[in-house]
Amino acid sequence: MMQAKKTAADKHVVVGADFAGFPLKEAVKAHLEERGWTVTDMTPVLEECPMYHRVGFLVGAQIAEGEFDRALAFCGTGMGIHIAASKVPHVHAAVAESLPSARRAAAANGANLLAMGAFFTAPPLAMAMADAFLESSLGSGYEDWDGFYEYHLIGFEDCENFDYEAYKANGFEVPNARYWDLGPAPKGLAF
């Protein structure tokens, strides 16, 4: 019998880090657990953490295999683990170094994995970014922006279904490209 996917809506998340990201992961993990989250840690022992790219593959695989719908990954910069996780099917990874970018990664881009860099992100900011990312979903927070969800859904689906060979064969244009008119940004919107 197949186990149900663990979702952010049910306060489940998977995390992982290399040696450089480990202390930040521990701080964010403790924060989330204090807030009632069930955190599955793929790298619970510092001395046993794989190299950054292997952690990215490992955490990304939890999404690809349908075990989780959201993940947090930590390395020194957030960049290397993000690149690796992005190679895993169905992973839409983002790197964030600010609260607005963490929220927008989920709300505008449908990201399902957020990477953070311990060299550049202090624990309190990382905790707030994790909260914003995990509590947002495609279109959330932008309901007053006409066409926001539909416009970004096209981008998400084009990325999810991207076929390089079809793209190349079509003169480096997305085959059967869809469009949506994005209305003007609501007045007073502070992204």
C-alpha cells in the first residue's frame, strides 16, 4: 500500500545539509519543530553529511518520489545544493537570501525546494524565510493581482514539462506556447 505524500499543508517537510549548511539547518529545524512541524532530516549527523551536490540529489529525490511536496536544503551558499537539486525530476528549486524572495519563490514560481546558504544567512532570517516559503503556494498572497496565478502557472507548467529536444526542434521556441495577460500590479504592493 502506497503511503500518502507528506505535505506542507499538513506541516511536513524534508530537510538536508552538507557540512557547511549543517548549523543553519539545525537552527531552522528546531524552529519548525517548535512551531509544530514534522521535520524529516536526511542528514542528521554532521560527520556523515555527503557532499553538497549529493545532498541536493538526496533531498530532491524525496520530492521526485512523491514522499514530500516541500523541502529545505542548506549548504554554504545555497547555490551548489540548488543546482544539484534542480537536476532531479519535478524539483523546482530556488535560492533565497531575503524574506520577499523566499515567499515569491513559492507564490510566483511554484518552487518546492528552497535552498539557503549558511555563509550569508543568519538563523533568524533563515527561520523567517522557511516560514514564508512553507506557508505560501502558487498564487497565494497575490489574489488581488489580476492574472497573477494563471500567468505564473504557465511558467511553472512550461518548466515542469520542458523537453529540450522539442524546444530545439522548434527553433528554440516553446512548442504550443500559451500566454496570459498579467494585469497591472495592485497599488501599494510591496512584493
